[in-house]
Amino acid sequence: MKKLLFLFGLILSLGFSYGQTTDHTGEDVEFEVKLFPNPATNVINVLGLKNSQRADILITDMYGKPVLQHQWKIKNNALSIPIAQLEKGVYMLAINSLEQKVSTKFLKQ
């Protein structure tokens, strides 16, 4: 299991997450968000977001169980999310706002 987590962390360490997001027109568009450091210990930084007055931040474990929820304003197209209290493992990060919806994975060491 440790080897699998290490390998997954190595893949994630590039820090780039690709996927689908929905823009303000309702169209699915490709996006690139940079999440770093990955793996992380205390904080994850997310760049490439659209500014928003209110964004819902949800972190779930790999079973879909919510472990952290926040509502924040996105400024300067970035967020810094404290994760020191999370157990070691793989997590999903979802950021939902009127401007976009983003989801990506990260590894907590």
C-alpha cells in the first residue's frame, strides 16, 4: 500500500490537474489548475481559478466522505487551503462557485 501511495504521489507531484469545468455559459471547457505542493503537509495552494465572491470548498476522502468544508472568496485567481489536520492519504478537492466548478486530487503526507 505504501508503494502504491508513493507512486500515486509521484504522479501527482507534477502539480497539474486537468479535467472538465463548467463556465458561466454552462458549456464544459477544458481547464488547467495548478495545485502545489503535491504531496502536501500543511497547506495546498491552488492557482488558475476564476475570482469569485463566494466559493464552496469541499475536501473528501477517497470514499467520498467529507472531511473539510469552507466558503471563501477567491482573489488573485488563487486559494491557499490549510490541511494540517487531515490524516495522511489521497483526497479530492472540489471548488464550486458561480464562475466555475473544479475538482482535482491531492496527496497529504
